Amino acid sequence: MKAIKINSAVNLTSGLSIPSGSIVVIAEGYADIKSQKDGIIPAQIATFVFASVQALAEGKAPIQGIEDFNTTFAGLELTVADYETLAAETLLINAVYSALDSIYPSQVEQIAI
């Protein structure tokens, strides 16, 4: 399974932060195929954020109240070519990775868990 690791502190709405190493996993994705225009498909992807790979492996609850980003990424765009050729996991991970990279430039990486 693929996930995204954030190599930067993530701020919470409580004023606290998660240290570097938090993990983002895909919960579900929605592609609005009927609204495809100019080779772009609008999409929304829901994610879970865990403090670490270990927290995920131990079955701990996902972290709530992320200030830096909404864990449901709305307004994403998938290309029709990617939608037709990439595996769903890769398609969704790539879309969330791009969104997170704009928030934490060069501080995110795709990992296998």
C-alpha cells in the first residue's frame, strides 16, 4: 500500500503540531467523470493522517483538526490520460501528493507501507 510521508511539522487547530514523519493515507476518492472538460476530470479525495507509520500499524485513530490542510482534498484535477492508464492507488496518491507538495514544498514523499 502506498502512503505519503510529510517530512515537516504539521500544525493542528489546537495550537499543537505533529512532528515530522506524519503519514497520509487515502480513505476514498471520487472522480466526477460526467464533468470532464478539456481532458481534466474534477476529483475529491478523502484522507486519514496518522502521527507515524507505527501509529497506523498499531491501529491508532487518525489525527483530527489539521490546520495546514483539509483532510478532504476538494477541487483536485485528474487528467483523462492518467485516469485511463494509471492504477487507482497511483492516481489518487499522485493527486494528493501534488496538493501536499504545494503546502510543504519538497517536504513530502511517497512511501510503501
